[in-house]
Amino acid sequence: MDISKLELGRLAQAKAAFTTRYVNFDAIATLITGDIKPECGDLVLVRVDEISQHERIELTDGRKALLFAGDELVICYGNRYAPDQFEAEIPEDLSPCHLAAAGGIAAKVLSQHTKMKMPTAITPIGLLGDGQGKRINLADWTLPSTSYIGQRPTTIAVVGTSMNSGKTTTAANLINGLVKSGIKVGAAKITGTGAGGDLWLMSDAGASSVIDFTSAGFPSTYRATPKQIQEIFTTLTSYLATEGVDAIVLEIADGLYQDETSAVVSSPNFRETVDGVVFATGNALGAAAGVEWLRRYQLPVLAVSGLVTASPLAAREAAKATGLPVYDLEMLRQEAANLLLSAKAVVTLSSPRPLSSAIATQQSALTSKDWNLDIQNILVN
């Protein structure tokens, strides 16, 4: 392993990716090269060799900057799971690899969807280190781990059948409906690959605080251990609870059969923290299978949404197959407050877990006959 001083001004000329947005670049002083194995979250300076699938990189401020051959980028090593795009893993050394995601992931692509071009090729110049030559990792800048004690906000999770089933759009419209009903909402994306698009969408929908797994030191969550996934889940939900929000909306990436998604959604911690689930899917069969999977783990599924609502016929099939309401985006916004009340009613009837202070005073009113109660009647100012 070789450690050299980083040339003054070199990083200022490089394009820093979204995944690195929490890093204090003033702490970076050295370049680490030689025989070294990168780890998830390690910052790396790379050179763009050949541009293909990813022609742009998302910068720390969200702007998507055009790439040119020869550009230097500051990105992170990480794994990627994206059935509609790339499967990629962290390589064993600093040999040439790929830009596996526009948010700033360096990895070796193993497989790809047929609609994808070849991945953009990059060459690592070296890992980035501090003044003592210690490698810089996203985990050095993360939200503090906290165990929130108190009344937790009502929490609704959006899960789905797969990538691109409509989860983020569902979450954003749920958030928007809640906000327009006078609810202060915090939002988090628990798993996935670091990128700003989903976070910007939830922020645009009105969420007062929006965070994701990169806030917990992970550029992506693929191949994270179950313990790490649980730590991410606890860190993000506890942080939002301390922000004084009335409700939390969570998005869990990919589908229920993806390993990390399955691990977090089936966990006791998830069942104890999440008050209700909205399931996003593209068809009735997926809705039936997904809802059955969730109910197997005693999770209260409130409604179905997602791409299935693009077809009224498919939506009716999904409703018949699941016995649940199926909401398109307009209906989701209109019914958001009632979904929140439904989630709280489930908790009131089945668990003594402390309630959000914004809703606790009226818990006795939340029976199945009262879900259309005006949300303003149960908010505590």
C-alpha cells in the first residue's frame, strides 16, 4: 500500500457524486494506492475511460453533470442490485471497473438488463485518505445512532413487488396527501442504491425531513448484513422521531424476494415499528402474492397502489384478489389522512406501543366506523 499527498486543488476539479454529499472534503489529504482491497463506502478518485450507459453523474447538489472521457470523479465503492439495470459488486482490488449507478457507485458489473448499454468504464486512481493516510469512508459521516424513547410517530411503509413497481411515486403522493391534511411528515428510504431522485421527490411532496441509508453511512444496501440493515432502519426511524414529525413514511426498495428487503420487512423490529403498509405492484397476481406474504408476518396492509392502478381493469382484479382498497395517485392523496387513521386504529387495537403525541389524545375514537373523521380533530397543536 502506498500513501501520497493529494495535489492541492485536484479535488476541486473533480466531480463529486451524490453519495459523497455528507463528506467533509477538507478532511481529505492523501491518495492511497497499491495492493489494497476496497470496502463498501470507501471514497475513491476515478478517471472516466469510456462513456456508455451512464452519460451523467448526479452531483452532491442533485444536478446531473455531463461526463467527458478523462474526467475525474469522487465516488464510493458499493454493490448494486437493480434487476432493471445492473447487478454489480465491489471488486477485490483497485483495477478498472464501472460506474454502476449515476449517484456515484464504483463496482464491477456482473450482469445487466437487456435494455441497458454497456456500463461506463472507469479506472480507480486511488482511495482517498485523511492526513494520516487512513481511508475515508461514508461511515465517518453518519447520523448518530440513537434509541428514541418516547411516543413514536405513526409510521406507514411502502413496499412492493419489484424495482419500478411504483413505490416512490406511491410514497410521495401519500406524503403529499398527509401534508395537505395538516400533518408534519418525515420520510426515509431504508434500502436501495444511493441517488437523489427519490429523496427530491419526497421532499417536493412536502416532507419536512427526508433521509436515506446514505445518511447512515451506506452508499447502497445490497449485501449489507441483516444486522447492518436493522441498524439503518433503527437509525433513520429514530432520527425522524426526534424531528418532531406527526407521521413517518418509509420506502423499502426492490421487491419482497430481494434478500435485504425480505430481511428488514420480516423482522420483529419492522413489525413493532411500522403501523401500516401500502403495497405497490404492477398487476393483480403480484398484489395477491405480496399481500399474502406481508400478512404471513402479521403486517397490517392498508391498501394497494402502484403501477397496477394505470389500468382500471387490473385495479379491480387486484381489489378482488386482496380484499383491499386499490388507490390511484389522486385517490391516494385524498385518502392519505384516512390511511393514517386506519394505521393508528390497528395499533390502538393490537398493541400498547406509545402513540405519536399528535394523535394519542384521540386514540379511543379510532374505531372502524370513525376512519373518515376529520384529521384536524385529532391533531394536537
